[in-house]
Amino acid sequence: MIRQKCRPQNRNLRQSCALESIMVSLRPLVLFLPLSIVGCAGPGSASTAVCGPDSFVPNYSTEVNLKRWESLPIRVYFQTDTNTGGVNIENESRQGFDDWEAALSQNLWTEVSSAASANLVVRVQASSPQSTLAETTIYFFSGQNIITRAEMVIYTWPSLPTGGYAGTAAHELGHALGINGHSSNVADIMYFTGNATDLLTQNDLNTIRTAYCGFGLLKTAPPSRAAGVLVSEKISCPAP
């Protein structure tokens, strides 16, 4: 079963819920399409899709190891339901996920009601005795850059403002979508400790666009077990 993702309590979306449920499947893939260059004969000749580090600038794609999902939206299951400081951390996480969607105008994730039907399982747990704010593990076949599934853990910390969990979740979704590593720019949400504003930057958005350059046009073969063994990589983010 797939739940409706539109949540009226988030950022005054009450009047847009009905429209969103209709339009969500119609969102264009323009932001993930590759650049094109005209052929040697000039305008009117065949064009070639171009995807590379300079397709969407500025970005930090050369600082990280980019991967991607074969298809979007990914299916997300929240394994826990955690209230602290008067807020629900899972709802804050949903908001952080939605921030990527709003910024990219793309349908990136949908919530499902069981782990068995999910690509990404999210869990919130107490921090002690951990020294990590959050961590995301991605799974893929060796020799390929296509993510097959992922797991996310967000730890509760008394020193973290309750509003900071949305930014933490946005950071972790960046990892889950394929940013394997961290930006060196302290202003980016994908800096190793996040940023001071909890807002996505143009660098963040363009790095995801680079990972999915050509998405919707360039066909990707499904991951094959014959191509290698299933491996995992964990990206950890330190606590404040």
C-alpha cells in the first residue's frame, strides 16, 4: 500500500494537496536532461547528449563518488515513529525529503507501508553511546553505479534543535540518492556536518542533476547479479 505523501500541515500546502496528487506523475524531467550540442552541420543536424562534470555548474561532483537509482521515485518506509521535544522526527525527516523535491521539481520519493516493499528504510534511534548524527548505507553491485537499495539511521541528540532534523534528513537523502561523499564547501547541505541554514544550495542541486544527467532519455540496463557481487558503502555524518 502506498500512502498519500501530501501533508497539509507542512508549509501551508493545504490548498495544493489535491492538485499535487494529480500532477505528481506529470512532473517534467527537464532538470535531469543532458545538454545537447548541434552536429557539425550546424542547426538542424543531429544533436548529441552530453553528460559530464560540467553539465550542471557549479557542483562538487568531482569531490564525491556519484551513483544513482535506476528509476524514480524511490519507495521509502519509516520503520519508527519518534517524538521528542514536541516534534515527530519522522515527520521532520519527511519535510527534509520534500525539500529536495520542491527544489528540483521532481518526484523523488513515495512512502510505502512496509519494509518489504521499500527501496529505502529509515529508522530513528537514540544516540547513546554513538558519536554519529546520522548514517546512510547504499547497496549496489560491484562495477556498477546503480543503487539497488538503501538504509538510513537518524540518531536523536539532546543538543540538536528539533528543527534541525529536517536538514539532517535532507543531507542523508542526498547520500541515499547517490552523493557518496561530502562537499568541501561549508555552505552546502552536503558538507560533512551539514550547513548552518539547513537549506539546499545550487551546488547540492547541480550535483544531483549531474548524477542523474540524461535521466528519462538515456536508458540504463537493470543491475545484473552476473556483473558482480552485491556490496555496500556506509556514509556517516558526525554529531555536533
